[in-house]
Amino acid sequence: MTGVQTCALPIWISFPTSSGSGNVLDRVAGRDFVADLADELDLLSDPFFNSTLTPPGMKRRLFTALGISKSEPPTENATESGLVNTFRKSISINGTQDGAYSVTFSHTNPDAAATIANAVVNKVLTQSRNEQIEEQQSRVEYLSEQLFKAQNDLDNATEKVQEFAVVNKDRKSVV
């Protein structure tokens, strides 16, 4: 890629341990993540990601003129696969010594590189926050259930102690 510009952003993220999310790069390079980001940023309208928007080169024009080129446009799946592959080649996420991550995105347009890197960081942070909230809600729900059970056990034990006290009070007065 000639004339490629990069944008690097440091971030600190933490995913819940129970999410089994793997490392951040695996998450970010996932097809669903990239497809969602592509929709949000309209990456299919960017020639960097969508080669069908790039004017044909000399070789392709020559093949087309000779009638030996594929004249069919690529399928939607092929276009999306190309976008995902370009995205994966253009992003780099590395862990730092202090537990943060450095997100670097390469693009022919430095403003686009910055926009995409910022969008990746924001999306990852949002996912991390949402997963932490879900995990905390799950823990609160579990603890609420345990508290309810403990309260029932305590009520039952209190009732049995009161019954025992009443029965034993009657025995003491008889003796």
C-alpha cells in the first residue's frame, strides 16, 4: 500500500474474565465486529476497502477491451470479504507494559485512519463496558437469589426456635 498513513491510539480496556473474549485483536478482527463498524462508518463507500470503486488499471482495461475479463461485478459476500481482509491487514493492536493497548490503523488518508482508529477504540470500550455491566448484573442477581434463600432459611430457623421455646416453656412449667 503506497502512501499509507497510520494513526495510533493508546487505550486501557478490561473485559470480564467470564466472557471468554480472548484477546482484543481477535475480537476486533472478527467478521461481526468489522461488519458492524463498516456499517457505522460506511466503509464500503471507501475505495481503500472496496476495490470496485477504484478505477480499473491498465491491465484490467486491456483485458476488458480484448473481451477476456470477468465483466461480472463481485458478489456482496466477496466485497464484504475484501473489506474484512483489508481491515485485518490495516489494523494492529499491541499490548503495552502497563496493561493498555495501542491501536494502530493504516489507511491512505490520515483523517480516515484516525476516524477508524477512534471508532475501533470507542466500539471496544463500549463493548467492554457493556460486558462488565452484564457481568455485574448477573452477580447482583445471583447474590439477590442467595440473600433471598438465606432470609428464608433464617425465617424458618427463627420459627423453629420459637416453636422450641414454646414447647420447652410448657415442659418447664409442668415439671
